[in-house]
Amino acid sequence: MNKYKVIYYLSIVVFIINLLAMIGSLFGWFTIVEGKYLFWNNIVLLLVFRWVEKKIKFKELVKEKSYERIFSRFSSRY
């Protein structure tokens, strides 16, 4: 598993925990921090999701192109 997928899955877990903490603080079950700060944390996590998804897609695209180059060399030889 590459590091980008690990970051992606960890950020999903943090996003869910942050969302539950935001709902709990809005209902008054507990007060860790104010809900407005948790909202900004969610915005940052969404930016992390986008960044990691772009990195994963770029790596897959580079892999596909390298495979195409390798196989095109073999097909041109035979």
C-alpha cells in the first residue's frame, strides 16, 4: 500500500470522527471545541482528499504510460 492511500484512509477516519464531534457539540453532548473550528477542519480535510486523489490518479497514469511504452517496444520488435 503506498503512502498516499494510507494518508487518504486516515483522513477519511479523521473526517468521520470530526463530523461526529461536530454533531455532538451542536447537540451539546460534549464540548471539545466549538463547532465552527470543527467546520474549518473539515474544509482542510476535503482539500487533503482532493490532493491525495490527484496524486493517486497521477501515479496510475504514469504507470499505464510506462506499461504502454514497454509493450510497444515488444510489439515493434516482433
